[in-house]
Amino acid sequence: MTPRDLEFFGTDELIDELLRRTTFQGVVVHSRDEARSRDWDGERVFNVRFNANLGTEEAGRLLDVVGRYLANSG
């Protein structure tokens, strides 16, 4: 698949493909509604998705570590 091929897939299709891969061990955080611009008006709702390679507790710990890293790097 080339980067140009990615233009033909929607966000949900790309996330589904990533989560199907047995080599993926992580968490996907994405806007519930597709963002068309970098500017935010009001609040934005996010979805968190992960596959069977991580349990719920593991995914939560990963998000906690990422959150602490972001808080400390700003």
C-alpha cells in the first residue's frame, strides 16, 4: 500500500485495519466526529480503541503513562 492509496479509505476503515493486525499493541485515540480543521470550536468527544493484544487495565495504564509524559513535557 502506498501513501496515495490511503486517500481512498475512511478513518474507521484505517483504524479497523490497524486493530486487526496482531503486531499492533497500542491504543488509538480519535475524534468521534471527523475533524476537518485544526481549530476546535467548543468541546470535542474522543473514542479510545484497542485490540485483544491489550487488556482493559493495560490500555488504561498505557494511557496514564502517555498522559503523564504529555503533562511533563509541556
